[in-house]
Amino acid sequence: MNVFDYFGLLINDYTIRTISMGTVIMGIVCGILGSFAVLRRQSLLGDAVSHASLPGIAIAFLITGSKEPLVLFIGAALSGLIGTLWIMGIASKTHLKPDTALGIILSVFFGFGMLLLTLIQKMPNANQAGLDKFLFGQAATLIVKDVYLLAAAGGISVAIVIIFHKEFKILSFDPQYAKTLGFNITLLDIVLTSLIVIAIVIGLQTVGVVLMSAMLLAPAAAARQWTNRLGTMIILSALFGAFSGLAGTAVSASMSNLSTGPVIVLIASVLVLLSFLFAPDRGLIIRLFRHWKNRNFLKNEFSAN
Amino acid sequence: MAVTVDDLTVAYKYKPVLWDIDLDVPEGIMMAIVGPNGAGKSTLIKAILDIVKPVAGTITIYGKPYRKNRSLVAYVPQKGSVDWDFPTTSLDVVLMGTYGQLGWIRRPGFIEKKAALEALEKVGMLEYRSRQISQLSGGQQQRIFLARALVHNAMVYFMDEPFQGVDATTEAAIVNILKELRKDGKTLVVVHHDLQTVPEYFDWVTFLNVKKVATGPVGEFFNDNYLALTYGSGFKGVMQKKEI
């Protein structure tokens, strides 16, 4: 099957349509919330939450014995949040810097999660298979019910971002000033951070724990290169995320044995690379060209005099 | 009184940053807050504006707590407190000054835009309204912050080092705007670093070094005695230098 066949199947094939819808929704939500993560310098949050969510997935399964996406998502979100709070606590209560705290907590949670996964694998229970798919994600496991869940969580997140666009903008740009105007920035911060956590968690099934932070950050980093407006950046970032999801699914469906998550992340990364090189104004090439032109101009001015 | 501060104490962790401050700011004055680094000048403003939570003390703006009289107050933070590479334009930053009056969810409309453009014109930045803010010079960024405060149409203005890193032309322009505001009966409280210009720009001065050293009219209080009390006895005052 080649990529063109894929687009035929997108219309005709139920499974491929379901998977594609899931990856596209995931891309849009990550693109939108990732914009705020990038602008608020919360990039590392993505890494922390995703790695720290692994033990939550395992524990949720151990307690309930179910692999219902909603159950696993709640476990992932809770344990991701606990890990994040722990990192913030260590950074504020000790002399350790946030990056050190992040390194420690991320590894501890991830290690603990792996340990639990190994334990679960050894349990005499036919139901356990597939949990390790959360490591690198497996889009092929997406079923219609998952897509509904993605759409609901994503739709709510997007609606909140649209309604509170003004508030999130001023929170991201100048939180102290926002506070003097009477906005409850603690509440806004909690809401926005929770939305970012939701974006990460709903991507786990597709992209996996290890690659999730790239999915959150890459579309936003690429979008930032093309525009100087927050609204435009968010929309572009959502489009880049959606494109990565769709194209990643297409490529992986066209070539057997290529897992979807890594391909989606790679495509998003290619978008970042292209944006860094070719964006007008902020792109590397236009900047080098401008530099060269200015030098030549000055050189000519001097030689003329 | 435009602002009254009673027994204000602020501490970060264990170390007090401000200790038992009493301060009255009469209406319609232009007050400089001076003091060495770490004296708590910015913290004083932040405590008045409810950004920093004090350990003790009460603060009122026109007789009411800040929460109740927010609309009377405008704040110009230090320029370095934000990331100027944020994807937004000059006009958009100035529009943020209207967010307080708009409240939750409502977006700025025609009236707000008109007010923002007027504020931009007042600070001489109208032609830069569509510029991305990272493309502005330091002085222009400071003017944008000033315009964002002007759009409030407040009674009391708190400014944290508005002359930091701006050139002489911009400084003169900002001083003119401040004096205009005072002429309209507004009250200004400004954290200021350049002692030389205090008598020229301001009519009141507060000396601060964790504790309040003194406060009063510049003519009476801005002298070597208080400067030495604030900055340490080895301090060779500005006033002496001027006499040479």
C-alpha cells in the first residue's frame, strides 16, 4: 500500500479512519496546549508529566484490573501531577535546581513504572497484555470509544482555551500584572496546567510516554517561527499537530512494521526543522541572508567613500 | 490620603525584606522611593498592590483595601519582568491595561481599542502599534508599559524603575508624561535609582532600607543626613557633589 492508497482507505476503511481521527485530534489538542507550554517556559513539564504517568497507568490497572482508557488516563494524570508537584516542591524547598529535581523524579517514576509493568507481565492474567504499549504508544489500538474520549477531552480543552483566551494570554505574558488587575492567577495557572496535563495524557496511547513531550512542544515551536501573534501561533500549532498526526498515520499505514507514534513525532520534528530554516523573518536562512546583505552594503559604503 | 501603609512587614522565608513600614502618600504628589539594592523598594510596591503577601500590616488606597479600589490604581512593573519575545504587538500589550475593567471572559472591543490607541499616541508610540514587541528598543518597551498603565485612567500610579535602561530622550519624554499626570491631580509613586535627578523630577521622597528612614517633601528631606542614614555613613551625598 502506498500513501495514496491510504487516503482512499481514509474514506472507505473504518479502522484507518478511526485511527486517523484519533491521531489528528491528539495533534490538534497538543498543538494548542503546547503553545502555552512553550510560551510559559513549561517545556520540561511535558517530559515530567509523561514519564511520571507510567506508574499511574500500572497502578490503575492493578487496582481495577481494567484497561478502560478512561481508568488508565485518570491514573496517568494523577501520577503525572504528583510527579510534577514533587518536582516543584523539591525546587522550592531545597537548593536543588528544577532541572536536577526533574531529572531525579522523572527517572524514579519511570523506573518504578517499568518495575510495575514487569510485575504485571508476570501475573497470571490474560488481560495484562498491551500495557507496555504505553511506552512508545500504539495508534493501532485506538478504537472508536477511545476517539470519543479523545474528542470529548480535547473539545473541552479547546473550548476553555477559546473562552479564556484573554486570561491565558495575560497569564502567560505578565502574571503579576494580571494579578494586580484582579484576575485569580493561581486558579488560571491550575486550569491551564491541568489542560496541558490532559493534552499529554490523551496522547500517551498514541505516542507513548517516552516521546510525548516532543509531540507537545514540536508543533508549537514550529508555529512560533511563522508568526508574531498568539492567536495565529495557536491555530498554526494546531494545524501542524493535526498534519503530523495524519501524515504519521499515513506513512505508518503505508509501510508495515513502522509504528505510528515515532513516525508522528518525526514528522513534527521535520516541521520544526523546516520552520527554523525557512520561516520568514525568524528563519535561519533569511537571517543569514540579511546579515550578508548588510555587510555587503556597509562594505560598499566604505569603499565608495 | 491616596495611599496609607500601616505597620507593614514582609519577609521572604526568614529574612525580613520590609520591617514595620508606616507610610502616608498624600494625594497629587510625585514621590520617589530611593534606597540601596535590596532595600525592599520593589517589594513595597508589590505589597501595596497585593502581589506579595505581607506578614503583617494594613494598606489602603483612598481609604479602602486594594481589592476594593483596584480601578483607581495603575502599575508599571520593571521592564525586565516579562519575556519580550512573546508573540504579541505593542497595541495588544497596551490593550491588556483594559482587561481589569473588562473582567472575566469579555474581550476588548472598539472602545478599548480607541483608548489603547490614545494611550499609545500619548507616549509617542502610535506608529509602532503593530510592531512585535521584541523589535522595540528598551526605551520603546518602557513606553509601551507606561501606555498600558495610562489606559486605565487611574488615580494612583505605581512605577518600578521606569527610567531603567532608557536613553536621555526617552527619559525626558517619560518625565513629561509623569508631570502631565500630576497636573491632572494624579498621585505617582516611583521607585527611582538616579539620586541626581530626584530634586528635579519629584516633589516628595521616601528613603527606604528595609525600615523606612524618612519621608517628606524633597526640599526638606532630600539631604546628606538622610542619604547617609539610608545608604550608610560612608556615602558621599549627591548634594555635596553638586556644590563643587
